Amino acid sequence: MDFTALSETIIKGNMDGAVKETQKALDAGSDPQQILDQGLIAAMDVVGEKFSQGTMFVPQMLRSAKTMQACVALLKPQFQAGTVSSKGKIIMGTVKGDLHDIGKNLVAMMLEGAGFTIVDLGVDVAPEAFVKAVADEAPQILGMSALLSTTMPSMKATIEALKQAGHRDKVKIMIGGAPVTSQFAKEIGADRYAPDAGSAVSEAKGVLAAG
Amino acid sequence: MIIVGEKINTSRKAIAEAVGKKDAAAIQAVARAQADAGAQYIDVNAGTFLEQEKVLLPWLVETVQEAVDAPLCLDSPAPEALKEAMAVHKGRPLINSISLEKDRYDALLPVVAENPCKVVALCMAQAAMPTTADERIAVGAELIEKLTSAGMALEDIFVDPLVQPVSVDVRMGPAVLAAIAGIAERFPGVGTICGLSNISFGLPARRLINRHFLGLALAHGLSAAICDPTDAELMSALAAVNMMLGRDEYCAEFIDAYEKGLFSKHA
């Protein structure tokens, strides 16, 4: 089955059209996992790439993600419990002392759109809370966001806390946020740096591909 | 309208390099260009240098004030860096910023209350960022109350309503504009201030959005803006809006700016 038409509606953020296309695919007997992977996630991959290239903008990305969510809601009852395949689990949060959530939410949304399971710890997340979540959830990736140069040191503190708790080697760490640079990521011993929501997706895929 | 020139900020690569090398001439050139273009305050920010900020911020103050006869906007939430910077500052600086976040408030209150200065009161609450105009006004009101109880004059407080991007939620435009109007109406004498660039995050043609936002904000009562005064199109828009709001007798400033060639050639 060809999912081009479905993908197009997602990329355009045409909610009614996307829901219709999803229903059409289901009625035609397509496998829900295939609809998800080849229709929805494939479309969000395009959205992420275009966003990184600067040919799509935040409102368009939001619209595409909302459109995808409506389609996923339609697919969900078709999956038997536990049969949806997740690309991996990512814990996310804005670091201690920092209340900015817009960037973190955009990244979480795009990662979810790419098929990852997201555990969002919210804003002002203390190092201990990140450590506990890594211990409890056993994610492949921990994503930290900071919008203030004054809260960037909390990223380092979190990495140190993970080391002390003996969990550092169990998870890959990805960081981002307006004042964060790849050089800072190296300095504090983070594994990946993502300058925007689109690159967060490709970095996360890179982590899992590297195994 | 008070213009705070925003360019000396180490989150900009050229500035970080100049500050890292302590290249006074480069910093002074940026300071002069902004003052010549009409900035009344020059913002200085060395936040990306983290621990070195308390050495570099005072260095920036001395370096800029050697070149420009203007007060500075000391852009840091770090009490130590601010104290060092205020100790060498000539005149009354504008401290950017205090907020309702408890740790920040407690750390900064003695700094701003015990030294002669003006202060930006950022509408950021303890637990979350405000979304609606009413939430912003409530945080602003609480800050004004606390700061005046601590002895600050209303005229020395500039409330920053916290600009958030319209790309994420189109209601953010009206919310911040209504907050500016609400603060101005409820607290005569208190100033309002904001940066422009957050409004356009995530969108193309950001300078276009920023300068129209400035015009709208002015019409709603904004008294100060943190922006790039060397942006000719921005400053042209500002002159035109200011005139249309009846604040430019005989349109003299507008015509003067035109005759000085300050407007972009397509204006």
C-alpha cells in the first residue's frame, strides 16, 4: 500500500484530510504499524528535515504534529496492547532553575513524531530527579534543555550525579537549548548536541543506530 | 521611549571572542555605534562565561563607559557579578533582572535595594511561566509591591511582561500587549520594558515581525525596549510610530531623523 497521500496531508498539517486518509488505509486492511511507520512517522521525518533546513517553521511543525496525533488516536484501538513498536525511550526535561519549556516541548513532540516513547519530566528538574528517572525508566537517551546561560551548569551537575549513582554508562545524554553549544556538550561529557528539534531526531536515531 | 542597545552580549559570537580576548577597542566600537544610533542605555551581558562573569562584567562596564557617556543595563541574575559591576559603574545602572522566582528574588533584592539603580522586574513566577495577560499583570503587581516596600521608587521599576513566541501560540501576541497596557494603567509611573526578538522565534522574516511588534507595544504603552538601535528599519518604524502617537511635536524628530539619513532608502 502506498501512503504518499497520507504523508502529504501530515506534512501540510491538513487534519481532516489526514484522518480521512488514515481511515481509508485502515478500511483497505493495511497493517496499523505500517500506517504508523510509512505514513505518519515518514511524514514527520520530512517535517523535521525541512525544519532543520529552515524551509518549514515552528507553527507548521506544530500543525503537522497535531495532525499526526489525531491519526495516531485513530490507529491506537487497532493495536493490541503492547504491540506498537517504539523506536526507544527518551527521558526529557528542562534543567534545575530553568522554567523554559517551549524548546523542550518542541523537541519532545518531534521525537514522539519520530516514533520514540517520551517521558517528560517537565521544567526545573533537579539532578536527583533525572537520576531517579534513569534508574526507574531505563531509557536509551536522556535529553536535557536549558535556555539560560545561568542554568547550563545544571546539565553538568546532572551528569555528575548520574556518574555518582553509577548510571552514567547506561544512558546516552543529549543536550540543547539556545545558549548551549557543541563545545559545551563536549566539555561536560554529554554524548550528543542538538541545535534544534529536527536535529534532535537525527541525533537520537544516530544514538540507537550506534547501539 | 528608552532604547537599550542589546548588542554587547556574549551569546553573540563576535562579542564572546572580543570579551574572551579582552579586546576593548572592539567592544567600544559596538558601544559607540549603539549610542550614536540613539541608545540611552547600553546592555552588557557576559553570562556565557559562567564563573568568569564576575570579573568580565565589571570589565565590560569600565570598557564601555570609557567610550560612551551613558548608563548601562547590567544583564545578569548573578548577585556577585552585579555587585562587582555596580561598584565600578558611573551613574545609575539598570539591573536586568529580578523576578518572583524565590531564589533569584532573595539573592537580588539586597543588591538592587541597597545600591542606587533602576531595575527590570521580569514577570516570571516561582513555579511556571505566565501565559495570559492577567497572570503577567498579577506577577508584575506582586513584584512592584515587594520592590516598593523594600524602598524602590515606582519610577525606578521597569516591568518586563515576558514576551513569548507567537509561533507556538498566537495568543501570546495579544497577551503581552494587554499586559503592557494593564501595567501602565494600574501603576502610573512604573515603566514597562521588553526584548523584541522572542516574539518572532520560530518564524521567517523576524526583523519584520520585531519592528511591527515594537510599534504595537508602543501603542499599548511600552516605555523601553531592548533592541538593536543600529537596525535602521527598526528605528525608522519607531520614529514613525512615535510621531503618530502624538509624542513628536511638529513631527520634528521624525523629519530630523529623515534629514540625517537614518531611514532605510526604501522607506
